[in-house]
Amino acid sequence: EAEAPLAEMMGFLPVSFGKKQVVRTLGPEVHHSTARNKGAASAATSDRRGGGGVQFGKRATDAAGIVGASRRAGRAEEEKAKAEAGAEAEAQPRRWRGGGGGGGEEAEGEDGGGGDDEAPPDVPLPGREAEALPTSHEVAIQAHEKAVTALGLDPKGTRMVTGGMDGVVKFYDFGGMSEEKHAFRSVEPVDGHMVQAVCWGPSGGCLLVACSDAKARIYDRDGSSALLQSTVKGDMYVRDMTHTKGHTQMLTSGMWHPFHAEQWITSSLDGTIRIWDINATPVGMDQVLPSVHVLKTLDRRNVCVGGAAGRAGGLHPCCCAYSPGDAKLIAGGCSDGSVQIFFEKARYMKPDRILRTAHTAQVTDVAFVSEGTGAKLMITRSLDDTMKAWDTRMLSDAKGPVKVWGDLPCTHEKSGLCASPDGRFIATGTPLQKSAGGAATVRIWDAKDFSHLKTLDFGKKTPIRFAWPRELNQLIVGTSTGEVTMLYSPFSSKKGALHFVGRRAKAKVSNELGTAGPGPIFNMTDPGDIKKFYSTGHGNMQKIRRQEARQAQKTMTPIRPPEMESAAAQTSDGMAFAALVLKHGAKQLNLQNTSGQERDAQKALLAYAAEAEKNPSLVDHAYAKTQPEKVLDWSVDESEGDKRMSTTMKGDFCRKCGQKVCRCVDYSVWGQKKQRTS
């Protein structure tokens, strides 16, 4: 019955019969080289359907719908039969051969060979591929020369931005990357300042960059050198932070609002968390943005004093975060170990909740575990080697944390943590302990019952920053060596690393025209240029440029003198010419030494004065008749003032008053020795 509508369609629809274009799909077998367990093999491969069939055009009719419906019905019956067969197979005991975590063949019956009754850890059970933990495979991207201190992905999961202690922000596009894993843009916001935080806006069109100075900067998604906007620097001489429009000291962190594309927050060493609005009225000559709200963190005296002021009791927020989904909470982890929470309101004053004894050392990161549209769990990480979970519905020191994880070493002030987007897992890292001889690790816990699930060995690379985007379902880790490690699973992960793993880089052609500069312009009426034009057909412009430079080089040597007395004179043309001049001059002056001059040139000339008078051969021939006797003019040109001065200075005069007759001196005794008086 389906063949009749198909025959009717051939007359009026653009139908092409034949083989479909083969679309290359990357299955799990492509990721064997990136598996953390190299011996593991994929147990399941993607089904490939036949390439034949009918390709219909864009115009769909009722006849095409009838054909599609009949085929879908047949396919549903086949899938139902397969499901029934699979249920019967699961009812029978099965074992896996080829242990060691690798995928192997399935053997039915109890006598099928030794092995465990469970599936390998890297291969999910059939029908539960989406629940697999994305840690079976990894890809390392060498992003920075120093530690990675900031990490962010856009909401769609297509681009990643990293920042490091080298002060560079790098942009990565997963869709355009290959196995070379190069960044398409590199920006240095401030010379000599590390990157504290990067965060994408909820629309994915803007990027917030917070460096270790007092200004936050907004870039577009392409990382253009021209800033979209920046924040103002506050007046450092104002004591009350509410009376200045910006941060007065170094920024420590920043985060964009979860769903408002115009607002973001930043924390600073001046002891405040500020809320910014990109629609605020710019101020100053540079037209930069002022803050719209100031959130003060308080010390034990309920006073806001910046941590860098050097005063006793001063503290500052080291990190800040919005609660995901509803953004009703703003949490700041402070330098004294406290966590201070602000509720969303029209006017912010002091913190609404203060966990004064949350930690005994600086809080390095704060994250929320999303649950539905809100967040009921808050996780804090500190330099006191602990990580704690708090219930956001009862935040107080009296009730304390819900869970405390101890023995988690923390040595870096930017050590972070993250929660999975579905709120099921919590991940953090531990540094390399050289004294204990261990290795750096990434540890994952269950967010419901807080049970430990997995520990990943990172060797000498200390994990610092973490990100777990919803669109990718991949765990991205920034390390102390400058590498960004992407952990994923071929079964449960999407996009991201799956875009460039297995994609070969485009082969570079060494003789491309672009590498040799702009192409030459040929005169097609000149036979020489015509020959050069056809010689460029091979495309090797570098070779042609070298030939032109060799021909244009001035390598013509002058004519050498016929005789050379010494071997040293033959070393260069300049030395040969100098030796020739010395030889000719010595012959004219009847000199015996032609190797060089005496140290004292005057003595050398006076030694031959008598001989020069007897045989004048250089200058005296011109004056032999006109001036037989040498008359030398010893006069000196004097000005009128010098002549009057010389006339005045003649004779005796008083050296005190300048007069010849005066009362200063007795001229009768002029020049005599003055009598000594007692």
C-alpha cells in the first residue's frame, strides 16, 4: 500500500533516488585514546543505518506523511521485539570477561568464565548511558604558562574562557577546534595583573573579567580589544565605602547575575561586595560605570574595614556567588573564615546571616547545589583543609553545617569546587603533597547522601578551578601547571570535547603564498617578468624571494693590487688599499719602515726635516720661485675690545681700584717687600 503513494509522488515532488551522502559520526570507539583507563574498550557501538533510500525535497505532502507513518509503525514493532528479547536476556545471569575495568564480551550462564557480575565501571549499563559519570575520558588543553585561576563557559556550551596568573585571558571555540587545541583569541586586560575571575552573562553575549586591580571589564563574546564597558575606581581616601562609586582596592572575584543580563557582582579587598548595572549612568571623563549597591562585610566589631588596610580585625570577601535559579542569596566567603549572606532586597545594609565560625582560615570558594528553581545546599571550601555543606534554610552557627569533609588539603587561595548542574554531585580537588609522596586528586561525592563516589589521580597537576556546565555535562578542571583538563564520557556528555576529539588538524602547506608576503606584480610585456610569472606557478614564493635577494646583493669586489708583500695584507680589500698608500708615501719620503708609523708623529716628522729641506718634493715646489724664503704670519686677529683691554693693562696701576694714581697704595714703596709690623 505504501508503494502507490510513492509512485504518485514521483511526478510532482523533487525526489532524488540513489545513495545518501554519508555523514561521519563519531562513536565511542573514537575516544579510546583519551580514556583515563587505556585498557578499557567500548562495549557498545553506534548502529549505522543503510545509506540507500529516497531523499525528499522541502515540499512535504500528505503522500509523504503516509509513507513516513507506515515506516515508523514498522520500526516501532521491531524495537518492541528487541526490547522483549533484551528483557529475557537480562533475566538470565551474565558475566563480563576481560576484567580490569575494560569492556569485554558478555557470556550467558554461570559457567561462562571468571569475572564479576557487574558491568565494567567505564561502560554504563544498557539504558542508563545518560546517568554515567563524565570521568571516563579526559583531554588536556595547555592554556597558560602559569596556574589557571579563572574558568567560565557560555550558557550554550560552545565557548570557553580561561584566565591565569600570567594575566592572559584566552577564548576557545569548541566547534572550530581540532586536536591542536588552540585558542582563537588571547587578551591581556591589564599588564602585570593576574586574572581573578571570568564569567559569562546569561545571554552569552558579554563576558565579565575581574583582574587584580580595582576595575572590572566587560568584553564581547569574541574577545575584541575594545572594551564594551568598565567600572569606575573609587576614592581611596573615603573611609565609608558607601560614599564612593567603585572599589578602592584589588578585586578578588566576580559573578554575573543568573538571569538578569544587566547586573553582576564583584568582591574586593576594600571589604565590600558591589552590585553593578550596565544601564547605569556613566561617570567621569572616561564614562565608566558606577556601582548601584554596596554590600559591606562586617568583622567581629560589626565594622567594615578592608583587609589590606593593615588594621586589626579587618577582613575582606575572597569570593562571592549568587544562588542559582532564583538569585535570592548573595554569599561572600571572607578572609577570617566567616561566610556572610545577603538576601535580595531593594536596599542593602549589613549581612542578613553571618556564619562567623564557619571556618578557621580563609574561605577560597562558595558554591550552591541547585535543586529545582532554588538552592537548598551551600558548599564552602577553605584553607583550613575542610569543606562544609550548609542548609540555606537554617543558616546559623548554632545549627552548624549539615556535613563536614575533613582531611582535604588546600594550599591555593583560589582553590575551588563545583556542583553538577542537576544537583547530584559535588567535586573538588586536593593538591600534590610532596612530603607524603602522594598525588593530586579530584574527588567526587554524592550530593544527596554525601557518600564518596570517585577519586581521580591528577599526578603533579594540582586542581584549582572547576566548572560543570549543564549543556555539556563535562567536568572541566583548571590546574596549577596551566593545563585545562576536560573530563567527559562518550555516553552522557555532549558537545564540548566531543567536537574536537578525533578531528585532525588541517595540514599546513609550507609553500603558501601568505607566508612569503604579498605577491609580486609582473609586467607581461617584459620577457623577464613573463618568465618570473610562470616560475610562480609552483607557489613557492620563498624560494623566489631568496633568489631576488641574492641577485640584488652587492657582492662585486674591486680590482686587487698586482703585488702583495705580506700575507696579512691579502685578508681584505681595504687593508690592501691602505698598504698600497703607505708604500707609495714611504717611497716619496724615502722611508725605510712601511709597516707602520712611530708612536710619536711629531718626532717622526722632525727626524726627516733636514732631508725634506734638501729635497723638497711635496709642497715646497709650488713656492720655489714666488716665495723662496718662508715668511710665517704669527699675527692673531683681535677684536676692538681686546685691543683696548691690552692697552689699559700696560703700566702700573692699582689692582684694587684700577687707577694709576690713587690713595690705596704708596707708589714710593711699590714693588718693595712690605715691612712686617709687630
